[in-house]
Amino acid sequence: KKKKKSLERSLRISFTSASYTDSSDDETSPRDKQQKNSKGNGDFCIKNIKQADFGRREIEIAEQEMPALMALRKRAQGEKPLAGAKIVGCTHITAQTAVLMETLSALGAQCRWAACNIYSTQNEVAAALAEGGEAHVFAWKGESEDDFWWCIDRCVNVEGWQPNMILDDGGDLTHWIYKKYPSMFKKIKGIVEESVTGVHRLYQLSKAGKLCVPAMNVNDSVTKQKFDNLYCCRESILDGLKRTTDVMFGGKQVVVCGYGEVGKGCCAALKAMGSIVYVTEIDPICALQACMDGFRLVKLTEVIRQVDIVITCTGNKNVVVRENLDRMKNGCIVCNMGHSNTEIDVASLRTPELTWERVRSQVDHVIWPDGKRIVLLAEGRLLNLSCSTVPTFVLSITATTQALALIELYNAPEGRYKQDVYLLPKKMDEYVASLHLPTFDAHLTELSDEQAKYLGLNKNGPFKPNYYR
């Protein structure tokens, strides 16, 4: 029996340390280390600077799949549209966002960066950024909640450095500066936000009359909604589930909570793999879309006892609560594809009668007194970036949109943007899309003068109204 326990323990340890992004056995907190790169600069806090060469290779691979950002760098070699910009960012720190950061730096910006998710940082990429010096990074995979806020504060609270632009994913950075450094917040020229959660928080501030900075909502731009949210999730939902559980999708019963763009992507992928897919929705329009796409629209309570997988993608809180978790069948896989860790009530599972068993990195079995267990992925945090990777090409589209939004807000003449939340101009959306077409050897048709006049359009666009999605 002792031998068996020891084998189980060693298997568990080997699985836990098998995270593809962490090859370091050093358990010392990065906060307790003296860190310097090869140039003697120590203005960063990461897991292991020795991984920089590995991270650099990953960034170079990502560059191949991010043609628009590379084109932006080339076009801006002569001019620096972000010269003087001091950008503080809080996003996932991956090879793809590294290409964005280094593009912003090439355009003239100074950058300081923290992670918006405690599990999504690729340590080797953070090391490459710290070594390159284009961005001062404070992030590592597996931060505690306290580490998370400490990293954000280290980005913001620097003597002699006043940020003038914010690039946020989830709104935590914006919220931190607004609450802790109100005088600093008032000097910000613009905020660019890319998530449902963060945009919702911005609209709340605006409604309360407390948003004293113009903000760009890139989450609701076509290039974000249709490409990042839909196509990215259509591919990465399967990747995240496969890597963590080796589950076979054929014949599995799955309930997807929410049929926005993320939900649509998840459902399309699961249906194509032969899963039986149910959808929950609060919005009658999205609900009707789900029905027309061939999915059964249900309440969660109707199917909770029979489904094999539960996926949340609503941007809301307490979508799956303890009562639902109690009624799930043995072996049910539970995960979240929304930005925040609020959708599944994980806190309700941290009670004495339930046993938590770590199986491998980002996979926990939560065991009930009668022996029933559920498989919880990434402790209810964002599945794809916590447990796998996302398609680089799709992130190129989002990152280019973010870069152009920053350039637009930073260079806008006084008075163009009031203290409000704005959508990306449609012309800019179309420009981002056009930068990606050469990858497919795609050739756009041009309107004739007569056709343009007939439609009442400029020959060069925009071709759709601002509300088009």
C-alpha cells in the first residue's frame, strides 16, 4: 500500500510539473529573487530569465502568423506614431501578445506589462521580453491573487513614470489605477479594452459619470467579435479540453452556457466532433440563433444530471452554482471560456466535506462524500489560455486592432473623443481585415464608379454601417 501511494505521488508530481510553459523546478517566488538581464537591467519580475532564448524562438514563430503587425512595423519605420506614449498593459502574456508589445515599442512607445490571468503567462516568453527590454514585464504562470495585484502595481507605481495610455483585458488594470491612483488616472489620454467583462466595467463607470478618460471598446469591433471570439474559440475549445482530459467528443452530451460569439464557436466545434450540444441563453435573439443552428435550448437544471461536459461563456457571474455542481453526474468535466473566473462558483466547492485532488497541471478532481467526482479545469478560469494555446493568426487580427486603437486615441486632436466609450471606426476595422487578406492570396473586387454611386458608398469604404457586426 505504501508503494502504491508513493507511485501515485510521483505520478502526480510529474504531471504537475509537466506544464508546457514551465521547465523550472525552482519554487522560489519571483518576488524574492534578484533578477537582471544580460544588459544589467532588473526592472522586471518573471520566473526564469534563463528561458529567454526559448521564448525568443516562440516569438519568432508567432511573427510568421501575424502579418498585419509585421506590416505595421514596416510601414512605421519612418514615422513613430506612438513616440512619447507610455503604455501600461494588462493582457495574457503569450508569444502573440509579445509580438504586439514589441510592435508598440517599434512604433515609439514605452511599455510596462502585467498579466490579466494568473495561469496564462508563458514563462519563456516573459523571459524573452525581459531580456529584449522592449517591455518591462511583471508576470509568471501560477501567480497567487496577491502576486497578481502586486504585479499590476509594479507596472503602475514607478517613480518618474506617468502612464498616458492603458491597454487592458478584463478591466483590472483600469480599475486599479482608477481606485488607487485617481490623479494618475485623470492624466491618461486613452484606454483600449478588449474583453466583455472590461467593457461592461467601462460602461458602468461612464454611466456613473466617473469615466474621465476616452475609451475604445475593441471587444465589439467586427475584427474582435467575429474573429477572436468566434473563430479562435471554435479551435481552442477542443485543444484545451483534449490537452487536459484526453476526452473523446463523439456522442458526449455537452451544455454550453451562452450563445454569443464565444458560445457559437464552441458549439460549432463540438457539433462537428459529433457531440450532442445543448445551449442555455437569457437573450431571445441569441436563443433563436441557437435553435436555427440546430441546438436544443434548455435551462441548465433540465440537463445538469445527464451532461458529460459543462462550458460557460457568458461574461456573467454564478452561472453554474453549488446546487448545479451537486447534481452533476460522476466524471462531469466543468470549465469556463469566459474572461473572468466568476462564472462557476468555485468558492462554494472549497468546503470541508469536499476533497480536492490535483491530477495534473490545471486539472482538479473535486470529490463528494459519496465518491462522486467532477473534473474542474483551471479552477474555473479561462480554459484555452490556461490549459492550451490559441491560434496565432486570429490573435494577429485582435492585436492589430488594439495597436490601431492605441494610435488613434493617442494621436487624436483635443476634443475628438469625449470622456466616453467608443467603438472602433468601421474604416479601421476594414483596414485590419485587408492587412490579413494577402496571407490567403485573396483578391478583393473593386466597385465601379456607377456601383459606388448606386449604393451611396465611397469606393474605398467604409462598406458597412458602424453598427454592423
